[in-house]
Amino acid sequence: MTTTENPTDAPVKEIGRDRRRKEDRRLITGRTQWTDNKALTGLLHIAIVRSPFAHATIKGIDTSAAKQLPGIVAVYTAADIGADQVQLPCAWPVTKDMRSPQRPALAGSRVNFAGEGVAVVVARSAAIAKDAAELVEVDYDELEPVLDMEEALKDGATLVHPDLGTNSNAQWVFDSGEAGSGGNATEAISKAESDDDQIVVRRRFRQQRLVPVFMEPRSTVVDPTGEQLVMWSSTQVPHILKTMLALTLGLPEHKLRVIAPDVGGGFGGKIAVAPEEVVTLLVSQKLGKPVKWTETRSESLLTAHHGRDQIQDLTMSVTKDGTITGLDVKLLADMGAYLGLVGPGVPILGAFMFNAIYKIPAYRFDCTNVFTTKTLTDAYRGAGRPEATFGIERLMDEAALELGMEPMEFRKKNWIKHDEFPFTTVSTLTYDTGNYEAATDQAMQMFDYDGLRKEQAERRKRGDVKQLGIGISTFTEMCGLAPSRVLGSLDYGAGGWETAAIRMLPTGKVEVVVGVSPHGQGHETAFSQIVADQLGVGFDDVEILHGDTQSSYRGLDTYGSRSLAVGGIAVVKAAEKVIEKAKPIAAHMLEASEGDLEFAAGKFSVKGTDKGVGIQDIALAVFAAHDYPEGIEPDIDAHATFDPENFSFPHGTHLCAVEVDTETGFVSMYKYVCVDDVGNVINPLIVEGQVHGGLAQGIAQALYEEAAYDDQGTLLSGTLVDYTLPSAADLISFDTANTTTASTTNPLGVKGVGEAGTIASTPAVVNSVLDAIRHLGVKDIDMPTTPYRVWSAIQNSSGTSGRADEANVASPGAGLGSTARDMPEGGNL
Amino acid sequence: MIPAQFDYVRPTTVEEALQALRDGGDDAKLLAGGQSLLPVLRLRMADPSLIIDLGGIPELRGVREDGNEVVVGAMTSHHDVTRDDILRQHVALIQEATKTVADPQVRHRGTLGGALAHADPAGDLAAPALALEAKFVIAGANGTRTVAAADFFEDYFATAIGEGELLTEIRFPKYTGWGARYEKFNRVAQAWSIVAVAATIKVDGGTISDARIGLTNMAGTPVRATAVESALVGQSATEDNVRKAAQAAAEGTSPTADADAGTDYREHLARVLTGRAVLAAAG
């Protein structure tokens, strides 16, 4: 027991400090525990033999030459290890009648996308495995690829999975008239068509296919030599992976341990039970030896799941004075060849977001998921919400244009006012807090909106080669996935709660075990800040443990901007329990009654006295356990599970200015301002980092990235030469700021931030590109708005351009000869 | 990304390198900076049995003056090219183009000779070399021979370097006092050129007295825009004159169509970028 001399000497509050991230030194230098760094005695390496064809039957596989290579341990076809019998899980059956094809770990008799695995080579080194994989001879009979969603749904179309009888996976409909949350959108629109005081705006937008391109390629190591089978994997979801492996493969769950060590990014791309994870496991079981699989970058681009890929047909009715009266959304969403872990649910998340921040009286959402012979799609940063936000924010500009209204004025007229919160939307969500006016006012001022409009007018008048365009996106999103009951109502296969446990060590240090699983977000820093404030201990006295199902046995992992808004609250709840458990012991030590104690800055004090005891001293006291009250356990550790009552709804106003070179079509970023309301901020530096990275990815969708296939179903963008990721050199310095309306649905008042930048920025950029050149007759340009497309749209009498206008081949030059296989090898380098 | 197996030697003289090439025969490949070869090996688009690393041959590095010429060793890195005072003074165009190659990491590893010998039509150094009328010194079993730039680039990834030979030097005539501009057009900063234009211009008293213009990625080899060059000479360097002359930029080219650009767009870019490059070089 100690008495404090200065009980008011409170430590500096950690929450709100821009702490440098404590995990960065080891992560950035790579001197840490990436899965591929794992070295085990007797470790074997595998390489997957993959189909070059999008759609084909397998007539035979000759493994004899591969088996002859020195250092080869085994070559297995799917049947040899039972990989063709596996049904990889989809946890989100969005409708009762959803059609689910079997998704094997390796294809047995038929391949359904280019890159699908057909055999596996096991060798003593990764290099030998790769050499041998090239010697496996597979005899294919090519089938017609299925590449176009609209064609795929027509009668008589070639079927990806003939046993399903259709290429339609599921149709999911929301109608506010039926739900009772609004009127009937079909009626509202048809009424508007015959109403002289209304207009009806119809547009088709295309969400191109993207690749998440996480920095660390996927890797898995499985060790079957202990009592528990241990899997290390570069995954976002170690807990879900463990449970799903047990369910999928019939393994006893208590004989499995999954570890996500340091994971180098995911962006949704590592929310999966990957076929390669299962193959690694099956091979390790077959041989009784530890086995490693690490993908190459090309394998990653080709086979790790893709994102987006929708055709959006949108109809809005609006009165001539600018009040929206109805919105109808019809989507086709490309699932690819199979269903991923949450793939079919991704476009459905958009159902709640097309109405965005606007008061829309009648709303209908109708999405059909379609199978094609392409790599499957699943979650990618924003998952469903960027697609919806793009659709509505583009449509708002188009409607404003037809109305002859200033686009921001049109938004203002229709958005939810700050004094109308909490607000229940037409899609049945209740937005707890927000202030769109405040964020917009600040953004407009930082941007100098009026000044830039003036500059735009001047350039237009002069006929400058470089025209200025201004684009708006006033977005919100739903994140902090998710209230378990809501997920249940959407037929999702799990809950949305999160857990945390706090272990008070004898020396007063604190271990916090969390169920969320960081892969670059900075959890170790932000959670340490929360715990430091909650328990009044030093920031450096806290260690955050995660990603190992042995220590963190209960959790639902990291996605959907849930780590802070759900996982962080579990940490707070666990800390509250620690204090609650410590209280009777403190009272005992201080010889006071519990009612006379107060806890502040890490100490229990007897009110009105200078007597007190620190929580870290209590940890030592219960470790010794020499003297503690009767009837309680000598333990102040605690575990808490938090199930959120609502999503969190960050919002913001993003303003983008671009210069378009009207001679070449080149778009350069000119100015980007965003003011985001993400609720209370734990670490401003981390929030700004999340916004910057999110902006880069959202801008990249608008200007740079596309996973394109040729007419045979071959991925054209199969290397980072062809899949044009922007770098810092292509972007500008962003002007970011925050307004704050604290969330009222969690005790920290926080909202999610991980996806905000990506969700918001894409439509702001495309709106700005079109705004720059609309006066030249341009109506629409498919994303990415490449220089070629921008130039073509200016040239074309239709005022539009997109993939259909382009040669379906990769460049023969560009260093590698790219994916063009028939080019000569090159001279002497 | 694991290449197929190969043997590796690191000679210390050109003579040793040539001997290694003779010993290795068809299946030997020379490694300069490795910025194209290593990705090709890792993607298994090539699987040579012997790699001859030229990185240990000091005589292949460096820039020197030799009378009316500037001589650049084939293994001189892009980074060194961008920093060299002799080149800045006499062959500014190659320096300007080199500054646009990829990123600092690549420029530290990649070499002038390696890039030219690779002869990627989208690579940035061939068109300037052609425009500058560089000479390529090629060593082989029977000593050295010199090939003019116009004869050096034969096709996509194909040059006049024969079997058992290696490029040792690139010799540039001096263009002292000429303006230079490499106008590169690509989608992202690190990408290869969709089209680029290399221009070096001599202006005397406001009048263009001489012009050299090379085009990147407008055919399987770099192309000289001779029609533009002759249209420019004798003209005053006004925007109107230059743009008018640049209309001939796509003459004699045969660009490909791919996802980044159609043929007509490449031809259009060649005209626009030629105008811009010449104006900047003449400015």
C-alpha cells in the first residue's frame, strides 16, 4: 500500500495525442514476424499449378516429369488430397434461395476462372517447387468463357456452373413501400414522368473491377507436428478462419490454432478462407510435416479476390425546384466464378447507402448477383458502400445539371439537417449524429470554392488548354460492423460483437488481448492510449496482444472499420471491469469502505483524505494474495464482450479540383480538401493516415486502376506494370480537417475511419473530371478516367467513352513485354 | 517470384565477359542494371542457363570527352547520367530523358547501355539516342565495331548487337548550346511511356537553325521525326510555327493499339507532344 503525496497530479491524457505508432519501427524495417519469415525444422514448400484458361474441363494431369526433379517430395492432384471434395465456405447466404456452387480447394474436373489451382507441388525449397510446377502437364478442353453479366443472364447463355441451371446467384430487393419506411419508388417515378413539375433522371454507371493489392503477398504455414494443428497465415480474420476450417474440413476446433502474425495490409483482400490455406493444411496433414505457401505478386493479382465490378442503373425523380421524390436502384454485381466468404453480401451493403445523407421519400433497391468465369469478388475497402456512394454522388451531379441547379445547393436542399438527428432513413437505419452543414462550410472555405469557380470560368472563357473541374462528394457511410441482431436479420453467418481481455501483471504492466486483428491500422498504439487513460497507467506499460487464437480465443477480427468503434469499446468495458474487480481489494488495503473510494488517474483514493492505492500496486497485491477480502477471487483480470447497438455513421464533405489537359486528356490533381466527421478522435495522426491512404485508393479507382480481362477471360492487368497503382508522385498534398459530432452509441463517442477516404473520394474526382470538360460535349466517362478515355470522350460525338472503345490487349512494350506472351525475349540487357 | 536456375559469373574485364559469352553460347544473358532482366527472369519469361554480370567491369562505367564526342560507358547508371556535368553541357537531351526514367531506385541500378540494348519501344532512352545520332560501340571476338543509331534499333527488343557481342560505349556528338526537352506521356509516374518525344533544338537569334526529334513508342523501334525537323529549320520559334511543323510528327510511324491508347490517339499525342517538346527546347 502506498499513500500518494499529490493525488491531483494526473498524467497527461493519452486520448487525443498524436502518438507516433509504436509498432512501426519493426513493421517498416521488416525485422518482425511476417508469415513468410517463419522457419521451421523440416519445412516443405508448395507451389500451386494454375489454369491458364478461364473455363475448361480437365482431361488429364501428367505429374511424372515434375516428380523426377531432385528435391521434389510429392505432386498431388485435387483428388490425391481430397481438395476437390472441399466446399470452401460462404458465410453470407443473402437470400433463402441463393444458389451456391461448390467451391473446391483445387479444381477436380473443371476450371472456372484463369488462375484456379489444379494441382500442388511439394518440394524441399520454394525454388524447386516453382520449377516442378512448370513441369506438370495438364490437358484441358476449353469451354466458352462467361464474361459479360448481361449476356450471362440471357436465356441460352453458357453456364459457369451448369448444375445451378442459371448464372444468377441471387436477387435481393428492398422496397421502402413494403418495408413501411417510405413510399413506393416505382409509383413515385411513374407519377413524376407525367408531372410537369418533376423530372426523371436515368443514368447507367459502371463500377470497374479492382484488385486490393495489399503490400504483403498472402502466405500460410501449417505445422501438424504438435497436438494442435497450427496455422500461421497472412489473414485479417484468424478467428473466423479457425472456426471455418473446423466447420469446412470437419476438424475438431479445439485441435486447431490459427495465428495471424504481423500482417502487411489487407484492405478486405485477406477476409477469406483461401483455397491455398486449405491446400497447405491438407498437404501438411498428408505428409505429417510443416508446409509453407507464399504467393508471388502475379499469383496475388490473378487469384486473390477482386472487388467492386457492378453495373448500376439508377433512376431519380425530382421536382423542378430540386426536391428528390424517388430513387430506384438496379444493380448487377459480378461474383466471379465462386462465392467468397462474404462476397454475395458486399453489394447488398450498398442497399443501405444509396440514400446516403439525403431525405428520399421513396426508395427501391434491386440487386442481382451474377456468376462469370472471372476471379471471384469479395470485400475491398468500403465493400458495397463505395459503389453506392459513387452511384448517388454521381447521380446528384447529373440531376443538378438537368435541373440547372448548383450541385452543392441541390445537395443542401435534400440532406438531413443537423437538428434532425437522430434520423431514421428510408432504408431503415438510424443515423445517431452528424452535421453536414458544418463539415461542408469548413470544406468550402478551405477549398476556396467560390474562388475556384471563378478561376474555372476564366479558364473556360479564355479557352485554356488546361481546363479546371470541381467535384463534390458529400458522403456518409455505415461502419463499425455490426449489431449482431442486424446481421442476423440480413442472414449473415456470424455476429458483430467484439471482445477484449485485460491481464494485470504482477509488476503492474498490462497485457490487453483483443479479438480484432490489425494488419497496418495501428491498434497497438491506439488501444494503448485508451487503456492508459482508462486505467491511469503509462502508455509504455501497455502491450496489445492479438491475432493468436490461443491467447485471443474469442474475436471477430478486423474489417468494416470496426476495430475502434466495436473492439475499442470492448477494451473500455474490460478496463471498467478491472477497476470494478480491484475496488473491494483497494478498500481492503485502504481499510475503507468501497463507497468512500473514487478512482482517478490510476489510483483509488479515499474521498476527502490523502490515502490512496494505485491499480498497479493492487495487481502486485493480488499476485501475492497474502491479504485480500474473504469471498472474492484474488484476481483483477477481466474479459468483456461488446455488441454494438448501432452502426457508426462517419460523414464528410470532399471537394476535388482537377486540371484536364484538353489536348491529351491527361487529368492532374489540382486541389483536394476533405473535412471528415469521424466522431471523437483517439489518435489524430492515425486518423489522418487512414484518410490519406483511403483517398489514395479512392482516387486510384477514379483515375488509374482497373482489373481488365480480354475476350478469352485472361486477366490483362496481371502485373503491376499493367495494373497502374499510383504512387506519391501522382498525387498531391491533401488538405484534411475534422469536424466532430460524437457518436452517441458508444462510450468513446467514436466512429470508424478506415474506409471513409476510399468511399468518399471516387465520385468527387470523377465529378470534377466531367465538370472540367462538359462544355466540350462530354457526358460520361467510365472509370478509370484514363487520358485515352478523356480524350476519346472529347472526340466522340456521343460524349462518352469506356472499355468498349479500347483494344483488349496489353502493351507490347512497357518493359516486360507485359502479358503478351508471344513477344521476343529481348536483347542482351 | 523465383527465377529458374542459372549459373552466374562476374567478369572484371570486357575480354573476360566476351569469353564468358562465347563459352555460354546461345543460353547466356548479359546482366547490366537488371531493371528489365530480373523481372523477366522472375516471371519466367526467359530462362537463360548463364548470367554474365557486367557490374564488376570498371572500364564500362563513366563519362568522358573525346574530341567532338562525349563517350558514355554502357554500364554508367541512369543516376550518374543525370548528374554528369559533361552531359549537361553537351548532350542535355539524354540527361533530360534519363531524369524521367521510373524512380530513384531504378535510376540507381539501371544503366544507359542496358536500357538501349534492351530496346523496349516504350523505353525512354532509345528515341533520344536516335535523335542525337549516337554511335554504338560493340565489342566482339574480332574487336570492336561502331554502329550508327539509325542502324542499331532493328525491331521490338531487337538490336544490331550480334551473338557473342556486347555494347561497351555510346558516343554522342556534342550539341553544345542546344536546348533539349523530353516530353513524356504516361499514366502514372513510374509507368513506361505511352508516347514520348525527344527534341533538341538549336536556336540562333530567334530562328531555329537545327533540330533533332525522336519519338518513343510510335513503332517497334524509335522513330526520327524528320519531316518535322526539316519543317522547323529556318523558322522563327513561335508557337504557331512549331505547332504547324509538329503536324507532321506521326508521318512514317506505325504505332500499336492497346488498352492505354489506340493508333489514332498515339498519332495525335505524337503531334501534340512534339509541339510542346520543341517549344520547350527552343524556349
